Amino acid sequence: MPTVLGITLITFVLVHIAPGDPVEVLASGNGDEAYYEFMRAKYQLDKPLPVQLWTYLTNVLRGDFGTSYLTGEPVFQMISPRIGSTLLLTVSSIIVSTIVGIMLGVIAALKVGKFLDRSILRISVLTAAAPSFWVAQVLLLVFALRLGIFPSDGRNSPGFEGSGIARVLDTFWHLALPLSVLAIQESSTLARLTRTGVVDQLSDDHIRLARAKGLSEFKVVTNHALRRALPSVVTVIGGRVGHIFSGAVVVELIFGWPGLGQLVLSSSQSRDTPVLLGVLMMIAGAVVVTNLLTDLSYMLIDPRVRLR
């Protein structure tokens, strides 16, 4: 709760001290001074910033995120239909990048110093350095516009009326490219981290004991070295959730994915402060909850944590 409160305070102040007047944006510069005073009083923008902050916090604690300056709709009603799409994109990318990253890291550790190991390291460095917006445009140009393998935008095909498995498959067909953009960078980071952790563990005494028992090298790496290296990998996964959410905003805009990204852009351009604050609060809450789950997962990975 202190973390969420701190994020709320900082976000609220930054949004409100940013240049621009939301009332003038609403009026498109055509209103008179009386109209501006009326609108500021309506949305309590004429009150001191501490008073506005206190009002906002008390409303949020009651589950009220305010109403949009632009449409007059409750903020939560504008955000809730888009949360599912953003969570689908981010959670899928986390799952795929974790599986691919750990697998590549283990393969590199099994072939340490050899051609396959060096190739994985070089490719992971290159993909980690590539900006997500550039990777997104390359994949869009090649696989959507040039080859036509995947759709270029949207969550479902135009006019699609199927349901059940057919709808799920159509959604994941549209999800493939934006998911790949987020997963490529994250898996490259996890691959290098997993490889380093496993290689460090391979020199420990418990690994020598496992080999002395006659276990295969694959079991030694996966059942013993990898498990000891996983806590540091999980820590990085939890810490990168915020980065994934920020990358998802850009990716959603490029691929026309109907998530929170387009809402962030439109509310920023129109200075729709309640909507922007609501989206940022949702993302901050998701990051905090993920970090908490990351800490709790240590007990499942390493039994020594439960003993302590």
C-alpha cells in the first residue's frame, strides 16, 4: 500500500504540473473566460493542488476513479473493456519469453564455450539492444504487409462472428506479432541470465555429487543447477513487468491492439487527466501485485526460504 500511495502521489503531481490546460483543450481554444471558469469549477480544477489530491485519493479509496473530461463517462467503464486485451498481451508475452529464455539459457549452458553457446549469446545481445518500436515495424512490414502471414492490426478479423475455439484461434493469430515483439527482448535477457546462473552453479559441490551419482548432464543441469539459479531469474521477471507494460503501450499503438495503449495516447493528447491517472494506477497496481507474487514464489522454488 505505501508503494501504491507513493506512485499515486508522484503520478498525480506530474500529470497536473505538465504544460497545458485541459479546459482549453476541451474548448479547442474557442471558449470565453466565463466558460473556462465554469468548467474549472465543475471539475474542481480551480482548487489548490493539495485539495484536488485529497479529493482524488478519497474517491479512489471508494472505487471512484472520476469521470472523463472528454466523454463524461466513468473512468473505470472506459478502462475495464481494454484491461483484458492488455493483460492478454502482457501475460502471454511473459509466459512465452520465460519459457523460451530459460530453454535457450539451459541449452547455452549445456554447450558452454561452443558454437551454439556463442551464437545464442550474440543473438540475445542484438535482440536486447533493438528498440521495441523498431522490431514491431520490421515484423509488421515483413510478416504482415509483405508475406501476409499474420494480420496487421486488431484483435479479431473484420466481420468475424465465430465463437469458441475458432474465436480463440483468430485472437491468437492476431496476437502473434505483438506478442513476439515483447517476447523477443525479454527472452534474450532471461537467456543470458539463465546461462550465467547455471554455469556458476555447475562448479558447486552439489553438482559434483550429482555427477558422481551417475546422473546425466541434462538432469544435472535441469534438476540441480537450474533450480538453484531460478530465484535470480524470477527476480528479473518480476522486475521487468513494468518494462513489459510500457513496451505494450507502444506495441498496441503500432498493431492497433485494442488495449490500454491507445487510451493512454488519446487521454495524453486531450489532457484527459482522470483517464490517464486511472490507466497509470491500474498499471502501477499490476506491477506491485506482480512483485509481491514474485517474492512469494521464492518459497516454491527454494525450500530454504520456507525454513528461514
